[in-house]
Amino acid sequence: MMTRMTRMFALAAMAVAPAIASADIRLQGEGSTFINPLAQRWVTEYQKLHPDVLIDYRGTGSGAGIKAVTNKTVDFAGTDAPLSKKETAAMNDKALHLPAAAGAVVMAYNLNGVSDLKLSGEVIADIFAGKITKWNDSRIAALNNGVNLPDTTIAPCYRSDGSGTTFIFTHYLSAVSSNFEQSVGSGKQVAFPLGQGAKGNDGVTAAVKQTPGAIGYIELNYALQNKIDFAQVQNANGKFIKATPAAVTAAANSGAVQDKLKDSLAVSLWNQPGDDVYPICSFTYLLVYSDLSNVKSAEQAKALANFLAWAVSQDGGQKICNELDYAALAAPVSAKEAEAIGKLTYKGQPLK
């Protein structure tokens, strides 16, 4: 039987429980599926250090993330594509791009008996423009001397949703193929002339695995986790390079990129020069308002700023990048981001 003292403790616990729950700070983010594996690990590790902060990140695609943060239905977004002028204006010119890591977009393929395929940017462009339709096409064969390429129809797979991965992929192809630029173009969502569309990096990965003769563009982490073959790609120096974090870091450390970072945190990495550079890669960004009045309270704004600072720091989130096959940011980039995060405000007031 419950004693009077026991009942008092039980009633006190019931009264305190809602207060404890309401004290938890909740942060909501969504967007890039490119960064989703890394974001999920960041959330897990950060919440071990800050159990009072509850963070949920959903990989819905860069386009959906940009829309959500613009509409202020989430606190932050993940995007692989910097905002366009129109998107920046929709955020009242108060958007802050924070490079979260750098990653590679790889050409995953399903071709029985071929485990070490080589492709050039021009050939990839013509495959996705519908000009090369068979795996034993002479242009593919010329890049793969001695490889027995089958007389199989190529089945391109692409993102059906608005996607930063598509942004990276199509901008790279437009940079190496004027025909692709004119016929298909570049952006987060384009009209490919043929093939199969799928949602998210995971959707394209599944489509490639399930379709003999398929080829699709996905983030490196998805290819490795799913043990799917992906091609070496010829870079700007004419070298065939397999995607690795080191090959992405080589792109980020190129002189041209470092010069651009002096003026902006949103810069492109694709098709950079260098023997060791993988050509289809990009920064992926965390996107927030420079004034965090879109979140519910000053405490929530401070928690968001602290999470962002931890994610981009060399001693925090960046230590996790290479474990998941992303390229960590260079220390000078992290330092520049820390400075930008330190200038975030909440309703016009500095965050302390």
C-alpha cells in the first residue's frame, strides 16, 4: 500500500516531469541527403555532450531543406548547392553558408564482370544526354583498354527531387561539356532526356543496385556502405582518379579555391586542377539565418550556434568526417567559420 510520504514523492515527480521536458532545447534541421550520414553521427555525438539539447535532422534533399528554412519551419538546413540570387532574396539576404565538410559524387554502376571502370567527364555527359546508349560504345572502350564491355543498354539513374547532388553533378558536366550545358543544363533539378528518377541518394543507390546496366550519381558514403561499384573519373590533368577523402581534400586545397575562400564561404570545388584531385566534389553546407530570430528563444539560438561551432571545429565534428569518408575542412576554413558563427545574432542582439 502506498504510504502518505510515497504519494507525496509521486505527486512531486509528476509535477516536475513536465518542467524537465519543457526545459529540453529542441532543434530541427532538414535537407541534403549528401550530408545525412555525417549529420546523423554529429547529432549522436553532440547529444552525448549536451543531453539537454535534442536535435533532429531529416535527409529530405537540398531543395526541400532550403524551402523549409526559408519558410522558417526548421531551424537550419543542409544544402550541397549555394543559394541562388532568388533564394537569397527570399531569405531577406540574411543567409549564412557554413561549409560542413567536403564530399565526392561518384558514378555508381551495375555491370556484371566489370569492377574497375574508367570514365571521362565528356563520356559521362554524353551518357546522361542520351548520346551514348551502349556499354560497349567505342568511346567507353577507348578508356577501358582490355576490359570486356558487354553489349548492354545503359540505364541512367538520376535524382527526381530537388537535389544538391544534382547541382554538383550537372555543374561539373556543364563545365566539361558545352553540349551538355546547352542541351540539359545545370541546377538542383534538370530534365534529363532519358533514364529512371529516384528520390534521395538512397533512392538512386537502390535503383542502380536493382537495374542491370544502370549508372547513377551518388555520394561516396552511400556507394561504400552499399558495396556498389563506382568508376574512376578522369580529372582536369588527364589522370583517372578513384574518389577518396584525400582526393577531395586535394580539390579543396587548390590555389583557386583558397583564393575564393578569402571572399566567400560558398565556393565550387568541381573540376579543379591537380594530378591527385577527384573532379566531381563539393563542399556541403549548413544554412542558417545570420539573425536567428526564426528560432523560438534566445536559449534555442545559443544552442544552435553552439552546435554549429562544434560541427565545424577541428576538435569537434570535423574529427568524425574521415571516419565516414567525407573530407574534413582545413583549419583556416574552420577558423573563418568560427568567426562568422560568433557574429550570429538573435533579434538583433549578439549571442553571448
